[in-house]
Amino acid sequence: MNESQIKAIIAQTLSPRRFQHVCGVVDAADLLAKRFGVDVEKARLAAWIHDYAREWPVDKWYETAKERGVDPAFFEVAEMLHGPIAASMLEDVFGLQDEEIAGAVRYHTSGRAGMTPLEKVVCLADYIEAGRDYPAVHDLRKQAEADLDLALASAFDNTIRFLLDKNKPIFPLTIVARNDLWRALKDRRTL
């Protein structure tokens, strides 16, 4: 399936508002991939697919995730299920067999330790796409001009602060991803 066909499926699946967000993520992923030497085609495809299941009802997330063998850790925070569900449907719905794209879709919200450059690009693109408007987004966009890891580590920090302030659960993989990025940044600075 080519990008146009995937875009058409996404346009039919999502609300206009969510589709507009996805278009913004595709644009941001394209820009970040070019800037940081990541496969642009894969970044665009993962960006199109990342929110495929985002607007499903919670009970459908749980049911589908169980059927498709999604890692039980994702069940801890329901909103995290849409990424692994979409990744599990890569071949069935979109005709793609690509573990790199699947990883970028799976971890676009949570992150993980040892993220690939493609995973980082799609995750950060979701944070900084042009339609996003929150206090830290301008700083994150500025950081993203020069340092993918710094921008993503800062984005995770921002999310964790937000969730703490709202007394909401924090997905453990996000903490692990944040710590891994900051460790790598520290190591890079001491070399």
C-alpha cells in the first residue's frame, strides 16, 4: 500500500480534527527525518498510521489489545493502547511488514529505552506538530532544530510534570525513556 492509500484510510477513520493533527505530525516527521538523517518515507508512513486507533472507545482498545497480544504493560494506562494496537494492524490494514515503522507507531506516545532514530522522530513530531499549542511547545520546537535527543527528553519531562500536576498515572516506559535519553545526553557531554 502506498502513502496516498494509507492517507485515504486514515482520513476515513478519524474525525476531521484528529486527521488535521495527523497531517501536522506527518509534516513535522518529514522535517525532522530530513534534519536528522532518518528515512523520510518510513517517518511519513509511521506518522500517518500512529493515531489510527486513537478515537476508538476504551472497551474496544482493551478487547482488541487482548486479541492481538499487546504487551500487558500497556493496559496500565488505557490511552497508551492505541499505539500498540495500530502497530499490530500494520500488515492486516496497511499491507506493511516493517518492524521499524511498527516500533515508531507502537512507542509514539510512551517512548522506551533505546529508541531508534525513527521512533524518536515520530514521537517528537507528535509533540511539536504545528497544531499543538501548550506552554512548552515553542521551546521544544527550538530545541528540535538542533538536537533530537534533547528535544525529546525535554518533551518527556514536560509530559511527566503535566501528569504529576493533574494527579494522573505516569506510564512506566515514559519514565524509562526519559531517563535513557538524559543519560545518553550526559554521556555525550562528558566525552
